[in-house]
Amino acid sequence: MEIIEKIKTNKSDDNLTEIQKICLHKLQSSPLPNPKSEKWRLSNKSKLSNFLDYSVNEKDSKFDIPYPKNSQSTIRLIVGENCQIKLLKKNYSIQQLSEDELEKYIKEQISLFKQNENWSDLLNLSLSCKKNILGLKINGSKIPPIEIFSHASSNSLNSKTLVIFLEKNCDVELLQVNLGKENSSLSQSTFFCLKENSSVNHGVISYGKNRSNLLNSLNVIQQKNSAYNLGSLHFKFNYARFEINIKQSTGNAKTNIKGMQITKKDEQISTYTKIEFNGPNGFLDQINKSLADDKSHAIFEGSIIVPKIAQRTDASQLSRNLLLSNLAQIDTKPQLEIIADDVKCKHGATISQLNEEELFYMRTRGVTLAEASKLQLSSYFQEIISFIPISKDKWDLLDKLLNEN
Amino acid sequence: MVNENLVKDAVKEPYKYGFVTDIETEKIEKGLNEDIIKLISQKKEEPNFLLDFRLKAFKKWQKMKEPDWASLGYKKIDYQDIIYYSAPKQKEKISSLDEVDPKLLETFDKLGIPLTEQKKLTNVAVDAVFDSVSIATTFREELADHGVIFCSISEAVKNHADLIEKYLGTVVPASDNYFAALNSAVFSDGSFVYIPKGVTCPMDLSSYFRINSGDSGQFERTLIIAEESSSVSYLEGCTAPMFDTNTLHAAVVELIALDDASIKYSTVQNWYAGDEEGIGGIFNFVTKRGKCLGKRSKISWSQVETGSAITWKYPSCLLLGEESVGEFYSVALTNNLQQADTGTKMIHIGPKTKSTIVSKGISAGNSKNSYRGLVKMGTKATGSRNYSQCDSMLIGDQASANTFPYIKSQQPNSEIEHEASTCRISEDQLFYLQSRGIEFEEAVSMMVSGFCRDVFNQLPMEFAAEADKLLALKLEGSVG
């Protein structure tokens, strides 16, 4: 109940938006997620309570963007910074969703929520005031790359919400960066709606700092012939959860996901994905990588749901994990739930350490063990990083992963 | 395109083991309480330690909740509406098979289980369990010559109490889960096998479980101990008559393998599965676990699951000994409204342990077939390896196939590989076979048998042939 009290004491009832009131009401029946449910059973309870410990903060402090904006055409937005955007160009348009549109869509989504499965979203929408919700409608093609930042402030619990409509035939590249600060918690929920024939290359980079926490949820609805490509990277969080819900509402859509999480020290980072095919001819190719070092814990749970209507679905899911320390642990659970018979579905999972034979080979060629390990790791990382829409000269993620502790 | 009607009209093989043997039985009253447990223990003339074991288990069971995590849909079981002990009436002690009620022998003959000694050629020793008691165990003298003890667990309690006291409940403790606790409280009979040091069991051992009575549950308990450098192959088969009501079967199997010992445990489970409407059938809630205690010990589970309305079964291996090996080969076939939630647990505790999982699920009709498995590498399991492969085949668009593998590793110097796939009977392959003059149903059964080959190869000869035939029969009329 504490969290609800916290939101309420922070604000009088009059200042709460209708969405906040609805979500608070829903949270009242289960103020905390059920620790026995599949989605939360491995989650570190004390870390979650640490997440909720900070006081709610709606104001933003200054923060450093990790790399400069080197191209004039790049569109850069910061959630929470009253950004007014209305770009009406020949080939494309980007504008904010009206308050009514936003409210209507979010309410629709809330009506589909399941208490335990969407706990992170309920928390997010209870916390996010109007200022911290950004709604965008994107139309057209040849759109310059879009960058959207969400960030936390030290010693506080921040909440940011992003709603994006991709109109028909739209094609865009969008990078979302979630930045943690020391001793902070960030709740980030993103709602994506891809209309017919639209396509997006979506990158999500969540980059924390000492003791920062993150609840990151991503809800995607794909209409027919849309293509959703997601490259994601989560690292340097004391506690982070990345929850992905993708629904191909009428099938006939393509989804590609390449995600990675890296845990060190005593961190816990988990990824949960649920991909539902609600129509025929759906396609999914997913790979999730985890690397756990020191005393950390990495978790992946992915489910693919193929009901009877989703004939001729072609879905594959792969979970590849590297366990580098005796005290670290990895849990992985890829799962398939299939009723349709004319489908091709497969999944795989591996957990191992760095390949000894490859290391040996490199050492016989005079490469030191440290260098050889780095080489192997860089090839392991590269597959995912190359899928995130950001160039190496802008922000060298590989260098960050290999050389930062 | 496959002609759906042709297939649906194809002759359906009725469940041929569905007859009831009309025999006088001794039953106790329905319900479960301490007095009932004391009565069962008294009827079996058990020593005090076993009664204590039962009562403790019962107390634990009372505090436990029936698990619901497998999301199996079945109507609530009324545990007070079950008879916990039912036995065919027999004259005093039987000294030879000739004194066994001929009706019983006839029953087992009908089931194709050779109890009479003249059928020695089969070279399989059988322990036949009818409802709550063991009727007969064959080849006992021959086995005794090698020092092998093979008898019903009730006899073992009387004659080898020290072994029972030492090992019973050490692999599956009474508090392990709801159904194991229930079994520990009320188990009636089952088989006991003890293979002494250095002995390779001269023949396959086999248990045959038959539920005959409609209102009694079957709660057998099997305990197999393989001493150092010994080995044994054990087969288990089960059938039940067709009743409109559901019958509960909650068994516990415990295997213990010491240094260099090997146990191969094969099951062909063909309990009555209920009719096409899902009426009747056995609720099969089984806890099977093996402990590889010794170095280089090996436990191998192979199973063909075709029966039961509900199957809830996860034969597991605890790999404690260095370089010990666990294997699990399974074929689970569900049709009509059957539900199977089956898989395995491979818990790697000792160093250099290895495990292999091969699971093949075939779902037809409106059935639900799930693989649920756990592979865990503990902190000391250095150099351990696991390989899992789970394939599902869907027949028709009403059946569901699920895969839930739980994989956990705490040891960097170990490797886990898991792969799963789902497919259906390919029309191209069917067309090819049919164009070569092979009948449609035969072509389907050939393809199913090919799909399951990896598992059938692991079954003992007699079982492999039986399993193949069983699958073909079960699938008849279900392909559309």
C-alpha cells in the first residue's frame, strides 16, 4: 500500500489525471506484484522494494546526454521537458497527439491490462503526470532519425510514458535512450501502435549508473503488413526489468528482436517477452543474449503464443547466455504455446562460458588471454549492437561494454 | 489435400484393455483419515517405523494444497470419496502361482502379461499388481540365485525391513509434493528391487499395474536400489478398465544408483484415457525420481505415455555422484480431450555430470500436451553438460502443444543446450508415401513412428514394438 500512499500524499486528488486515478484504483487491489507469479517469481524482492523506496519526483533535473547531436537533421526529444513538436514537411509529419487522443488510447490499453502482467504499466501510469507523457503521431517516409530520451534524477522515483502512433505506410528509425542516475528509479512505459504497412527500426538503450533502477515496459501492437525491428541493450543497473508485449493484431506482420542484457557486481537485469499472433502468416525472429559476471543474476523469459487462428506462423526464439563467474547465475525460460497446426515454431537456449577452444587458438597465435576474451566478447556483442540504430561514431557502445566496469 | 472425412470415418480401435475382471474383492470404506491409514498398515502387518512414516506424511499432506500451476483443467478430486485399499480376496498365503485365482491369471493373460512359469522364454520377470496388492512375482528363485531381490514392497517390508527403513523416502521425501505426500500416507503395494554389488541382473524386471475397481485409487510405490557396479533394466506397464468415473493414480518411484551402477527404467503407460467426450479416465499424478548417488552411476528414464485423462509426471534425476549420467527419453501422445503435462528435471549437483533429454509430444484431437522441464547446474557442477531436445507434432488445429523449459545455471564451467521445435505431418511426405502405394493411415503411422524413433531406440525390444503399435492404434481416425 505504501506506494499508493506515496503518490497520494505527493498530490491532492484534484491534481491527479483521470488516468492516474483509474490506475491507482487498479493498483489498490494489488499494490505489489504477486511474487509467486511466473513473471515475478525470480525478481529480487529487496531490489524491487528499493526501487519503490525513493520519493516520487515529477520535476526533472539537468542531465548529460551521453553523446552530442552531430547531425542537424536528427530530431531529438526529451520526455518531461515540455517539448512542443509540430513538423509538417513535404515527405513526413511529426506532431503531438492531442490530449483526447492520448487519453482515449491509454484508456483502451488499460482496459486490456491484466493486473499482474501489466503491474509495471499500472505503476507507470499512476505516477506519470501530464507533463511526463509524450504522445507522437508520425506519418510519411524519409523521416530523419528520431531520438527520444527519458532520464531519472538522483534520489528519486521518476516516471515517463511514451505513446507513438505510426500511421499507414510510415517508415522511421527511432532510438530511445533511458538514462539512470546514481541512486534513482525510473519507470518507463512505451506504447507503440504500428498501422498497416508501417515499419520501424526501434532501438532501446538503457544505460544506468551506480545503484540505479529501471522498470521498462514496451507494448507494441502491429497491424497487418507492418514490420517492427527492435534492438535493445540494458546495462549498468542495480535492478532492471524489460517487459516486452507484442501483439500482431491480425497476423501478416513481421517482428525482429535482438536484445541483450549485461549484469555485473550484484546487479539483476531481466527481460520478459510475450509475443502473440492473432492472425495468420505472422513472422518472428528473436534472439536474446545475457552476460552475467561477478555475483549478478540475469533472467530471460520469453513466450510465443500461437492460437488456432494464427496458421502459417513462422516463429523462432533463441536465448544465448554467457555465465562468466562462479557466483553469478542465469535463468532462462523460452516457451511455446501452440494450438495452430500449420506452423513452424522453434526455440533454443544455451548457457555456457567463453569458448575454450577459440581462446586456445587465439593464444597459440600470440594473443593474450585478456585480449582473446575481449575479441570473443566483442563478436558476441556485435550481433546485437549492429541492430541498434545508432552509428559507432556517435556513441561507441561496444567500447563502453568492453572497457567500462 | 488430405480427405478429412475419409480419415474421420476410418475404423477406430477401441481401448482393448477396458474390461473388468469380475472377482470378489476386499475393500475398506471410503475416505481418508488416521484410522484408515492405521487400518491399511495393520492389514499389511507393517512394522511401527512404516506406520510412523505414513502418519507423518498424512499430517504433512493435510497442510498442503493441491498444485494448480500446471493449469490442467479437471474437476476437483474429492479425496474422501476414494477407497484407499482394495484387494482381490485370496485364500491364505500363496506358496506358488498355481494357487493364484485363475481369474486373475486369466486377466493378466488377456493383457498379454505372462505370469505362468512355462512362458519362461520371454525371459522377463514380472511383478503383477492388481488394484492395491501384488498378485504374483515370477522368476524369483532364478533371481535369488544371483542375489537379486525382486518382490512386492509389502513383502520387502516384512523380509527386508532394514533396506526399506534405510532408503524409503530418501529420494522422494513425504513432504516433496501434494501427491507424493498422499502416496506416502496410503501406498498399498508396488515393487521392490535390490541388485547387490557387482551383479548385472540376468533378466529384465517388470511390473504390471492393473486398476480393476472403479472407485478405488491406486497408490503404488516402487523402490529400486542398485548397489556398486550393478545394473538392471526395469519395465513398467499399466492398464485400467473403462469407467465413467475418474480414478486417481498417485504413484511414487524412487531409484538409487551407487558407484558405477546403472538403472534403466522404461514405462509404457496406457491407462484408460476416457472416451471421446472426455468422460472417465485415469488421473495420473506420478512422482518419479532417481538419485545418482555414486560416481559414474547412471539412471535412464524412457517412457511412452499414451493413456490417462490427465498426466502429471516428471521423472527426474538428481546427479550427485561425480561423472554420473541422467537420461530422459519420452514420447507423449494425447488425443481427444486428454491432457498431459510431462517432462523431467535434471539437477546437476556433482562435477562432470551429464544429462540428455529427448522429448517427443504428439497432440491430436482437442488434447493438450505440454513439456515442462527443469535443468539446473548447481555451483559445484563444474564441467557438466546438458542437452535437451523437445519436439512437438500437432495433428489437427484443435490440439495444443506447449513447451516450458526452465533452465538455471550457477556454474560457468558447464554447458546447457536446449532446442525445441513444432511441426505437423507434412503433406508432401504423405503424398510421397501414398504415391508409392502406402495406405494413408499406414503412412501417418510410419511418419509418427519416424518422429519418435530417437525414443523408441532407447526402449527394450519388447516395449519398442508394443509402443509403436500402440501409437498407431491410438492415432487411428485422428488425422485430418
